[in-house]
Amino acid sequence: MAQRLIRFEYCSFFKIKHHGKAFRKYLCQKPHPFLRPPRPAAELWPSYQPANLQLTLPALQAQLQQGLDIQDLLNQRKSAYSLAVDQQEIEFADLSRLTTSVGYAFKACGASDQALATLQSVSRRVKGQRTVKPKAAGTAPADAGATPDATAQATTVSTTQMSYANRIDNFALLIETLRPEACYRPNEIHLNLAALEAKLDNMRQCHRTVSAALAALQEVRDERNRLFFHPLKGIIVNVKAVKAYVKSVYGAGSGQYKHIAGLSFTQRS
């Protein structure tokens, strides 16, 4: 439609076919109203001269530009944070499988029962498994005076150690458990201590990158919130003040006030 308007912008008339009938529509010898540049607000509202400097058009335009710049920066920080999170998830995706392989290799190397039990305990923590299995339902407590809740608390271990930081710490503990065992010298490259330490370094680096990206994102979010929700000079406060001023100057039934009354800005609770 826009191309047709531009093509016949300066024509005296053109035909529009509708249901097989031809109609003539005359155009003025000037650009179509939809193609004209918008008129400045000062020409549309010559009486808009607020005494509050925060409500003047230059101040509002500067605040608008500041908001656009912050939003652009926020989008960039969001992208960087998302990429860092994705890379971290990829790095941690095979950790449980790798831990299981290390446990079998450690068992095959002829480690002592005590060392094997220690490694299995650490492996369960890396994978987020229970260290002690809960008793079956209906089993009587060992202590006749103990309550079921107390017994359940004593026979189970929390599985909330699956955060990235906790998994890094537990994997580092697994490596330290393997280090003093001279018998653990697997031929598989991805299971030897050097490869496991390299894996640990990559995990730590990914976690640091995510933490830094999140801090940078939160910094921009805080700046955006100050711009929008500042109690004295934020965008929300200025919008409400502009509406009140326009309503006082032009009236509640005026076209100027109706033009902006429907613009919704919500104050954060």
C-alpha cells in the first residue's frame, strides 16, 4: 500500500477496482498525509510550557534517549549472560557420567575398600545422590522413643548440593581423593588426573564467567530501575506529572489529554 501511495503521490487521480467497478479517487497535489514527516510537538501543543524543568520537551527527550541506551545495553548484557549460561551447562552436562567412569576405573585399579568407599561417597555428592538410603516405609524406628520425623532426618542426607558451585567443590574433592592413590593410573586419557584437573579448571572458568556476566547484567538492571522508578525524577513520576499538567492546561475532555491518557505506565510495588 505504501508503494502505491508513493507511486501516485503527485498524480491527479487513479483508479481503484472494487467488485468489478472502477472508482476515481482524487489526490491533492502534495504528499499523502501518511507520508508526511510528523510535526514537532511544539507546533501541535504550543501551550505546553511546564514550569517544572523535568517536564519540558528537551528533558523528556533526553530521558527517552537515556532509556533507549540503557535498554540496548541491557539486551547486550542479557545475550552475554545467556551465552555464558549455555556454555556452563555444556561443560557440566557430562559430569555425572564422567564421575561414574572414574569410580569404575578406581575400582578396577585395585584400590582398598576404605578408599573405594570414600570415593563412592564423594561421587554420590557430585551426582546429587543420597549418601544414605532412607528406610522403607513402615519400618519401625531403631529407637522406640524416637519420632518418625527425627528418624527420617537421621537416616537421609539432603540432595540440595547440585548447584554449580557445590558440584565444583565436590569434584575437586573427588580429585583430591584420587591423588594419593598410586594404583590409579588409567590408560584412558580422559580419566587420568591431568584430564580431570583440566576439566575442573574449565568448570571453574565457566562458573566465573557466568557470575561476572550476571553481575554486569544486574548492574544495568539496577540502573534501568533507577531511571524508571526513581521516586523524584523517574520516568514513571514524570509521565504522571505530564498527564496532570496536560489535563490542567487543556482539560480532561480535550484531544491532547485523550491522546496521552491511554498510555499506561505501572509503578513497581
